[in-house]
Amino acid sequence: FFLQHLNMDSHQRRLITLLGHFNVQRPVSSAPPPGFIPAQFQEILDHDNHTSREQMKEFMKDAIYMPRYDIELHEERELAYERLKRICLAGFASVVDFRHNPLRVFAAHEVAAFCDPSMSTKMTVQFNLFGGTVLKLGTKRHHDALIKGMDLFSDVGCFALTELGFGNNAVEMGTTATYDPSTQEFVVHTPNTLSQKYWITNGAVHAQWAVVFAQLICQGTNHGVHGLLVRIRDENMHPCKGVRIEDMGHKMGCNGVDNGKLWFDQVRVPRGALLDAFSQVEADGTFKSDIAKPRNRFLKVADQLLSGRLCIASMMQSGSKVALVIAFRYAASRLCVGPQGASDTPILNYQLQQRALVPLLARTVCLNLGLNYVKERWAAVSGFDPSAPSPDPKVATEVVVLCCAIKPLCSWNIEDTATTCRERCGGQGYLSVNRFGSLIGFAHAGMTAEGDNRVLMQKVAKELLGMAAWPEVASRLSAQASAQLPGMHDGGQQAVSTLQGLRALLGLREARMLQSLAEAMRGCTNEGFFDEWMKRRSDLVQATALAFAEREVLDASIRALDAPLPTGGKMAAGVREVLVSCVLLFGARCVENDLPWFMAQQLLPPKAGMGVPDCVRELVGRLGPYAQAAAEGFGIPDHLVAAPIAGDWETYNKVDNRGEMMGGFVSK
């Protein structure tokens, strides 16, 4: 076997030797609390589409989904393409899921991200940004022409919104689409360098189609940004006439994603290329639209960015879960110095390890519960059912704010989680094969894609200022501002150790910060508002948005404690115990991270404030013995954990493995 193995090329060798690596015994964790049922814990976190998720995980046992590292850029891209192609052919996602079962789209993203950040990124562009936009903004002729090919990944598309000089201010983009009534065509044009389409996923290699966003000009009038369906490569995958495509090359992560730059030199497309569900252009160039204001038209045509934020949040959560499973398994199996000086104590037993990892577990669990809530809220007003009534504008605004808040929290969390797990796994964490490097790169992509996190938090805070005048929101904020903290007669310890106290503290923080921001902005003129907001109040803007977001996550998590199981029935006592510990620790860490503010506001007396770190340590100690069991409850199968240090890492290192997954070979 050994000689046969050496005579194979590296690709064959990896695929064969990968397969046995996961037939290993997991590190033994401490016993979970009585009544803890991992499958039930997973059911709560997964929330929906349980059968489809498990089928997709089982499907990904195919050798093509095993990790590969030391490969060329073009190989990495083709691998991501082939992986996604197989998922598409197996039918695990469809563009029309947005109409019939939108949560299935997010579920597919979550499972895909367990395996390959690049594949899941290509998936979100194909099904959400490209496919979802054509579905929502297009009409029957667009759907008949493309949806089947989108689902099968035979018609690969991209989403050409971002420009080199117009990222977060895309409404001012430079690309134009000028209607020529003499030929009944739109002329799509890139007028200058800053107007080139930039960071276009699938654009460098694989896409035949693009939804191109451009300033729509008819009869000399600019009607604002609209989307047009433009063919960018022909059937032989050569760039179409007038289309210039450039490869953006190697990145710090997600190199299976083929990001490109697109230029259009007077590219002519038929009048029917306009995605015209809401705006139409007649043959003579007459423009009409269901949406009166150009700004509102832009928000409508860029609407898939909203669900895109949920796709990204879903993928980020999967990355955080993978990192935690790997780190906890390694910490449970890596022995170091014990009381007698021998290497007989798992490093997971150390407070240093638990203090670093367990709060991240709690935050990841609570963000999962918060994301589940936001996905439900979005699905109820998604707008994909043309027969459904238009949602209440206030409800739609609330959903926008929730989507803009949850994506930053989930992507910041994976960056913190992957970085901390890498450090706590020592040198092993630095090896690519143990996955933390790719997860860190994935996190940074998530922090920027579909809206820079900090810019999104600005939008959250700005919308909150307007929402504060709504009677229902004003009533909530008033109740939060006047909430009584429990246990203040005995030093305030209950305020940071009970759900009631933590809910009151996070509610008070949100109400006071929003009030402070409103007072700072009151009376500002338009120009004065800009200067105050952008140049003097940035810290308060960001803090207010974070206070809102974390309070929403805490509320969603508390509601989940008493909710029936997604498939019916009552939560087991042991599952509830773990969830309560996670929610308490999440809330306590929110307070600890902002402790100077709470004490400066005299919400916590000195004794209680100084006791917050002790409270966090106590909660970590309470959850710590069950932390690995909770992480295993994420339901990530071994073939998708796929890191040597999460399995039999001693056997893995018996031979020269070259930093690749060769566990099956070395165990022969």
C-alpha cells in the first residue's frame, strides 16, 4: 500500500488518504448535565429544514468535499465550483425557495459553510444576489430563461453593484444604461476607472451573466439605479463584445472565489434586459415606475443585500461553530502539566482555556437564537410572493434594522472566535490544515461583504432615531429606561447574575444611549447633522447600535428558553440548563465588555461593578464542564469538522503528512 501510495500523483493520494482520517475516537468530554439531549439542542439551534440539513451533510461525505490546502489558485477555484455544482445538481437549494421556503436558502448556506467558505460564498451570490434579484425584480421572461439554469449552476451569474469608487454610496455609481429608441436597446457603459465594477464574485472565471446596476437614462433623464441582465461571456466562455473582465487575483482568504473587475464599453442589450417588475421603459423611451422616488427605487433594486446579510450571518455562524468544535476537542485531548508536574491534565480543565473559549460558545449560541428570530421576521415580509399584501412600513423598517444589526454581530464574532481558538490551540492552530486561518479570512470577508459592518451599524442607529418617535417604540424605551434592577438592596449582585437583571441592564443601556444620541442630534441642520454624526458622535453612534443589537439578541434568547421545540414537544431539562447558562453568560459578558459605561452611569454600584468579572468567572465555571458537549450539540459531523487536532492528532503525526489530510494513510 505504501509504494502504491507514493506512485500516485498528489491529487489521487490526498483523495484516497483523506477518507479514513475521520474513523477516529473523539476526545472524551466531561459528562453533560442529566437530561441533556444533543439532538434536541441541535434541533433548537438549527430551527428549520432539519431533514434537508442532514441530507446535505450526508451528501458531503463525497471525497470532493474533503479539505485541500497546498494547491494552485486555479485549482482552488475549480474545486469550489465543482463542489457547488454537485450541491446544485442534487437539488439542495433553489432560487424559487425564496417564494416557498426562504429559510431553506439560509439552511443550505449554513451547511455549505461548514465545509468550504469559498463554496458558500459562490453559493450566496448565485442563489441570493444573482438569482434572488432576477426572481424579485425580473418578470416571467427572465424567470423562464434563467431560473432552471441558475438552480443547476449551468447559468452562473454575478451581482455587479459595487464600483471601485462607489462602495457604500452605490446610489451615486457611475455606470450608465442609456436607452436608444432607434434600436430599442440599452447601452451599458463604464465612463471611467472609478466606475468599473469591483469585487464581483464569480466574475473572474465562471459567470456567463451579470445583473448590472446602472444609472438608467431615458430621453435625457436619469431615473436612478436599475438592474439589467447582461451577458458577459458567450457559450465558449469568452468575454462578450465590449465587456472587459480582469481577475483580482490572490486574496487573504476565500481564494476559491473568483473575484473580478468588469468594464462595459458601449455594450448593447435589448430593452427586455431591464429587470422590470417595478419600472418599465416603453419602446419610445417613456419611463414609468411603481416607485416614485429614485432613492426608493435604489433600495428596491438592491433589496437582495438584505437577505444577503442573513446569508452571510448564517455562514459566519457556521464558521464560529466549526472553530469552537475544533478548539474544544483539542483542548479536551491535549494533556499538559497537572498538580504533580506530569502531563496528565487536559488543557480544557484550566481556567485560562475556559475563560477564553466558554464565553465565545455562549455568545455563538445566543447569536444563533437571535439570527433565527431575524430570519423569521425577514421571511414574513420578504416580498417574493407577488400576491401577498405589502408589509406595514414600520414592520419593514424594523426588519431592515434587524438584518443590518445581526450581520455585524455574527461576523465580528467569528473573527473573535477563530482568532481566540487559534491562539488557544497554540502552534497546532497555526497550521492551515487545522482550519483557523481559512476561518479568519472568511470572517474578514463577512465583515465587509453586503455592507461594511460599521456602516451598517450607522444605519441601525440612524433608523433607531426615527423609530424612537413611534408610540410602540417610545413606550418600550420608556419602560426600559425606568426598569428597576433586582437586588440593589444587597449590593446589586443579582443585576448581573439573573436573566431579569441582565435584561434590565441591557435595556437601560439601549434607552440611555439612544436618548443621548437624540439629544446630541436635536436641532442640527442638514449640514450640521452630517458633521455632528460623522465627525463628532461616531463612538456614540456605534455604541447605540451595539446596545440595540445585543439587547435584541438577549430578548430572542430568553424567548427561546420557553418556546416549544421546532418540531413540537417540550425542551428537556438538561438542554434548558445549558441554554440558560449560555444566555446568562452572554448577558454578563455584554455588561463586562461595557463595564466602565455602566459604572459611570451609576447603574451598578462600585461593589456590584467590581464583582462583574467574578460573576463571569462563576458562569464560565458553571458552563465549562458541559461546554464540549454543547459544542458537539452543534451537529457538525466529523467529515465536516475535518481538522487533525479535532481527532487522532497523535496518529496523524506519525508520518510526514505535509500538512494535508492524510489520516487514513497513516492509520493503515
